Amino acid sequence: MLSLILWTPLVAAFAVLATPGLAPVWVRRVSLALSLAHLALVVWVLSLLDPSRAGFQCEERAVWMPAIGAGYHLGVDGISRWLVLLNALLSPLAIAASWRSIQKNVRAFHAILFCLLGFVHGAFLALDGFLFFLFWEASLLAMFLALGVWGGERRHYATVKYVLYTMVGSMLWFAAMVWLALESRNQLGHLSFDYVEWKSLAIPVATQRLLFLGFFAAFAVKVPLFPFHTWQPDAYSEAPTAGSLLLAGVLLKMGVYGLMRFNQNLFPEAALLFQKPVMALALAGALFGGAMVLVQTDFKKAVAYSSLSHMGLCVLGLFSFSLAGQQGAVLGMVEHGLSTGALFLVVGAFTDRVPSRDLRVYGGAAAKAPVLALLFLPIALSSMGVPGTMGFVNEFLCLRGAFLADKGMGAAAALTLVLGAAYMLKLTQKVMYGPPASEAMERLEDIGVRERLSLGVLVGVILALGVYPNLILKTTEASVGLGLRHMAGLDRPLSGVAEPSPFPPAAAGADPAGGQP
């Protein structure tokens, strides 16, 4: 069933390319229909999973390249299921968002979107390190084409910068994976890239540190963590709306997912040693990103820096190594994909009508486009972390985890809530209210049915999961607890936690503070 999820988007990509005589409008309609059918397939398959199981389900194994120890191994657990679903949900919205803005090479563009969908699925489902790496690099190639061909005026600069940053991190990561495969040969008697076998290795702490840094290089660039973030504003601002939506909505999650799946579970002692430095980088990014939004005049770059701030808070919660913090990180990945994706849809709706991203030409949109303003409001509230939205729940859990690990960092991280409220209120005031600052805003049209449906779906999910976040939290608890128990096997307390052992052995996923989120 997981292979069905993985390969159907790639079949759809070939199907789109194999219809050269199809008019562009029909390419869009067929692509949208195929993406919605794929979403239904993903929902059906994931609904069959047992939410109480901590390990991987629906595993598929096949011999692929035994000479180097690489195999075809897929699996899904309570963490990856929501990222796969998020990827499937955002893909039809990306197609809808490109309806007006993409007018050249329409078939090729939609084929690349389907390839990106399949490659990202592959990264979230792969349980073989070599397979994961291939899907990771393939998604980079797909985004390279989407950004380089259909991006803005400075697309070539943004594309080269994005690729260079990612490739440097990937080279260090691949070297670490080869080292780990050789280590598996020493301990298991055969080369292996299998994640499950990697977890069983007894790796010396000194070696763990080097391997941790090798994996961390790739994932930190992808998140991105401060100071490896400088590619992000350029890539976000120059990508087409669909590219920005998928880049922020799902591709960045591959970095946080990699930190959680590989760095924490494969190198637990090194993860504890590097806990405070990584938390410091995450905190710096969260505060820096929030401050940068306040001084931006480019609409897309403002959203890009807000994304940097939110992802920094997710990594902060992740490296708290508490149930609350890590569940907040998983929920934050989903919330960020929905709210930041929705913000890019709003930016795309404006730039389709106003030929500028300069915030100084905006103003008065609420009077001219009341439906757009109405849908924008809950998205802004979620970005600010207002109760009743997903943003409140994930930020509360991440901050709770940060306080458990380090009270000073937790207090400093709370400033991100102040910055978030400041920049979102300023952005809302500048765009939606006041007098129109240009002739284009005077002639602004409200969004159509297609855009209303796209934003309405995201707003509905943001509010529904804000009211009932346990839909996600209860299905991730067992898998997150399994990872924390793996670290508890080190028999050493986490820094900043008063108890002798931060992981009560009797509780499967108990919070170090004693209680459930």
C-alpha cells in the first residue's frame, strides 16, 4: 500500500507528459483531478493504521542492491503518517494556486509537481538510508527545475544558492552514511543502509559526534536553522506560488523529520551532548526571523522570515527531548505547513492581481476583497498563536518542552510570541486596512471560487485541529515515546531536568514533567 502511495504520483507525471495535444486548461483540470484522487488514496491507506502502535506499520522490504547493502524498505509510523498526509493535501492546492500564474510549459510544470509529490512521499516513507538519500536529492532536482524555470526575475541566483547550500550539506551527510554502513559491516558482518539495523549498532560516543554532525549538516540547511538560512528568503521570494507553497509546506519538514528520525535515534548520546548548542541555534533563528519580518517591505520575504521563526521554535521543542516538546514539534510541522502554505496562497492571490510584492503599494484590501480578508484573519491568528488555532497548541507545547530543558531558553523563546503578534498585526494592518496605496489596490478584485475553496480548506483544518489537537497528538504519542525511551537506554539524565531520570520507565510516553500534553 505504501508503494501505491509512493509511485502513483510519478505515474501521473508521465501521464501528464504523454498528452502533448491536451490544451493547458485540460492539463490543469486533469492534474487537479489526479491529485485529489491521490489524496483520497492516502487518506484511505493511512486510516487503516493502528494509532496505538509505536513502531512502523505496513512495512515493505525487497532486495535492491545487496552488494552495497541498500534495500527497498518502506514503513510508516505515527509521525510520518501526518507528513505524508500534509504532502498529499498541499499538492492539489499547489495546482490550484498555479492556475493563473503559470502560462508557459504547463504540462512540464504539472509533471514536476507530481514528481515532487512522489519524491517527498519517498523521503517520509523510506526506512533505508540510501533510498532516503535518493528521494531527498530527487526532490532537490524537482524544486531546482520549478524554481529555475518558472521563478521570478532573480530565479537563477536563488536557484544556484539553494542548490549549493543543499548539496554541501548532502555531501557531508552522504559521507556520514557511508561511514555508518561500514560500521554496520564491522558489527553485523555485512554492509547495511537499513535504518532498523542502524539503530541496533553500538557506536562509540566519539564516532557518534562526528556522524551526528555529518547528518546535522544536511538537515540544518533544509530546516533551515540559523545561520544556514540565507538561501531561504531568496528561494521563497523567487519561486512561483506553487513552489513556495510546497517548499515551505513540506520540503522544510524533511529537515526536522531527519533530525528526529536519524540524529536523535541513531546517535542518542551525541544528541544529548549537542542538545544545548542546537537549541541555541534554533532559538536564535526563531528570534532573528521574527525580528526580520518587522522590517521587511517584500510581502513574500516577510512570510519567508516568519517561516524561519516558526521552524526554529519547532526544532527548539524537538531538542528539548520531552514528550510535550517533541509532540509540539510534530504538530508544529503540520501547522506550519498549513498556515505558511495558506499565507503563500494569499500572497499569490495578491500578486496575481497587483504587479508588485512591495508592501508599500498595498492597503485597503479588506474593503475591496472582503472574502480574502475574512479568510486571512484565522491564518494570521494561527501564526500569532491565538487560542482556538493550531498555532497556540504547538507553540504552547514547544515552549513547555523548552522550559523543561532550560528555563532561560524557555523564557527567551517566549519572546517569539510577542514578535509573532507584532509582525502579523503589522502585516494585517498594512495590507488589509487603511487607504489603498496604489491604483492597483483601487482596482483590486476579490478572490474567485477556486481560491476560496483552497483557503477555506486550510482555514477549516487549522481551526478544527486547534479545537481538537488530540486527533494528531494521540496518534503521535506512542511513536514519540518510543524514540524517547530509546534515548533513556543511555541511563543518563537530560540536562536541565531535576529528576534522576527524565524518562519514567513505567510510562510508555510519559512527559518528563509527569503528565500528558
